Amino acid sequence: MTAIMRSGERNADIATLNTNAARAASGFATLGIGPGDVVAIYLRNDFAFFEVSVAAGLVGAYSTPANWHNSPDEAAYIFNNSGAKAIIIHADLYHPIAKALPKDVPVFIVETPAEIITAYGLSKETCVPPSGVLLWHEWLADFPPKTKGPDEAPGTMIYTSGTTGHPKGVRRATPDAEQAIAWSTIIGHVMGFDPKYGNPTDMVTVVTGPMYHSAPNAYGLFAFRFGASCILQPRFDPEELLSMIEKYKVTHLHMVPTMFVRLLKLPHDVKKKYDLSSLRFVVHAAAPCPVHVKQAMIEWWGPVIYEYYGGTETGAVVFCDSKEWLAHPGTVGKAFAAADVRVISDDGKELDKGAIGEVVCRMHSLPDFTYHGDDEKRRRAEKVGLISLGDVGYLDDDGFLYLCDRAKDMIISGGVNIYPAEIEAELHKMPGVNDCAVFGIPDEEFGEQVFAVVQRLPGASITEAEVRAFLRERIAGYKVPKQVEFHMDLPREDSGKIFKRKLRAPFWEAAGRSI
């Protein structure tokens, strides 16, 4: 079967997209773009995203996708800080940040496709390319395909979001041949693109998350290079995903726990409506998954669900399949042989099994990284020779890792550590709750207090008192939110994950403190 890429009603074979990438690489070379340079991508998930990424690699350059939710100032920072030598952007995204684009850097416009216009409710007027600009596909058509690139491409430089200050680009050294094989083996294993799961051309995946994020970026590009057919979902919709699985006989998926939650909220008759028997390998990561949610997904989809943990800086360092997870409910996996994973105290001492502390890790077979232009942040990230990704957790007696929460999300109230993920997991069990976010807000007496924002299911009329009473029966009293607000909608990323910082920030800003 010929591998193809689909998006809405459009499709293209992988060979054509690779030819376009090779033509664009020749074009980049004429612009003086070469080894170590950066090509910035300001695109939603689209065919051009893959063409640009591959083209950058063919000239030895990094591709740098930027979060297109950025304000003009945030976008300008990434373009300037990365030293981008070219910027490729969707037509509708161009207009809001036009003034932020560097004056001396070539900008290429990709026409916004119909399925993205529909998914985001865009007006066609805002999607018209400005006059006199370079159109991506017209421009690359003028160049012959580049016949050879470097033995190993440097890959993607992802900008990580921080709690304070500007994000920093994670720039990994170009791997040597041995490191490239090790990386390919690990990512193929954790994402299911491995010959033991079948012929690559028989594999079909849906790219569900925005590729400006590290994991969807690695997943989508690896699937593309591996030769699998890829379907691009413009914006995550749970029932649409089920329909795609049945229609296209999808075999592989990469997801986040929020997607599981939204799938499980579908009515029973909708969940039973679609044939999901083609699924072979569904992997998830990015956040702790509530035990009852993953249990329900395994019961529904079968033992095809896998999990890993890692970060942009480290790659995947632990992994587990459904059988291992069922034997260790709540784990995110066990360390690979080439990985070092530890849990340490504030003073850097390794903690006993079961003790909660900061998770630090490293995959020794991968080339080291730097934070682009910020050696000091790179030094701060390293602890006891390993890398902190900002998570709190513990290891069990069998060496399986469990995450409690993000260190930045942990609430310290009266000197007691409270983990919002635990409270959110219980809230998701409450009838009438569609979604929720729990976080800390300023408290004069205790430093922080627990605050919850709840999105009701349509037609539900649950009250603050009912939420608090429900939680009192399930968690310690000091963990029960002091206040509960109900919102019709919650700010979300395209994966469905809640922008918790947007909910939390106004409380801290009002108190004259940043987060």
C-alpha cells in the first residue's frame, strides 16, 4: 500500500511531499541556509509542516515550530532569539503577527486549507494571502530536488515554555551514526513504529496534537519518515477521531490523558457505534493519567495502550505496556536500560523507594542539549548529573515511576504539599463534571489555598456545595478546594489540554506576584 497523508478532503502521497521538501531544500540553499541555521515554522498541522521540517534537515538546519497562539511580541521573540533564516506561516496566522516578523528574513505563506478554516471557524477573508508575498508551493516549484543531505539531520529545536521569563530553545547536537541509531530505536519502540508491529506501509496514524509541541512533533515526523500513512486532525474532536479510526483502519495513535477523558465522556451509544478493532498501538504521555481513566480506556480499547515519560531535553526515559500498567496501576513506566531515572530531595540526595521528590533523569545514548543562548539555564536544569524536567514523583520497589504532579503546579498550603492532579482525578469521577482545573491561589494565612474551576456537562446543575461534599468523601479535608467556580468553557490547547496558567495568572497578578 502506498503511504499517503490526508487532511480533510485533501490527500498526497508521501513521495510527493518528500519531493517538495527536496525542492524547498534547494531553495533554502540559495538563501544561504545551511548547517546549524534555523527555519521557523508558524503553521497548524498541514502538509507544509512536514515539507519544511524535512527540507531544513536536508540542508543541515534546525526546524523550529512556534506556538501559533503566541502574541505578536512572543512570536517576535522566538523569531529573533532563534536567529531564523526563513519563516513559513499560514495565511490566516500572518495577519495578526505581521508587524512582529523580522524585516530582513524571507517569509513564505502557505494558503490556509478548507478543513482548518472550518475547524477553527475562520472567515475566508482572513485567510487571503497578502499581495506581493512569496507563496510556499509556488516558490519551491522553481527548484530542482536536492539529491543529498547530511548523513544525520540536527532535528527540531523546540522552545519550551517556562513559568517565568521567555521560553528557551532546546538545541541538541547533531547525532553521530551510533546515537542516531539509538534514538531511532528508542522512538520507534515507544511510539510503535517498529517492524515487529507490521509493515510500515500498513500502518496508519492520526496526528491528534499540535506539532509545535515536542511529542506530537517527534511522533508525526517519525511516522512520516518511517513510511506510515498519516491523517492530520485539524483540531481534536473525540467522535471525529473514532470515525477516522473506523474509516481509515487506523493502527497507531499518540494521545494525551485529556483526550482519553473527553473520549470517555461520549455517550454510550456513540462509543459503541464505531469499529476500533484496527488499533494496535496507542501511546500516551505529557501528563499523569488518572488511574480510573486509563483503566476504562484499556477495558474499552483493549491492551493496546502504552505509556512513556520524558521531555524535550531528555527524550523518553521510561515506558510500559498495558500488562505492566495493570500490574502497577498509576505508573508511567520503568526506565530503559540506557536511561538513568532517580527521585531526589531538595538537597540532591537520592530518596528511598516510595518517597516523593523531584524526578531527575537522562538518556545516556543521546547527544547532549543546550538551551539556545542560555547556558545558565542549562546549568540550572542539571542536578546530580541528570536533568530535572520539573516533575514530582516516586519509584516503587520494582523500579516503576509514578508522577504526582508538575512541581510548578504543586500547591503548598500551610507548609503541606498538595497535588492538584490527585484532586482533578477525583473530580472527573463526579457526575455532571465535564472537565476541571485545580490550582493554588494566594492566601494571606496559609500562603496558598486550593481553588477549582469546573466545567459542567450540558444540562448538569451541580453546585459548589455539592462539589465540595463529593470531594470530602474521597480526599483529605485540607485538599478540598476552598473555592469552586463554574465556567462555560475552559481555555484549551488544540490537544484539548487546559491552559491552566491562564486561569491561575489573574489571581497572582492581583496579589502583585507573578507565576
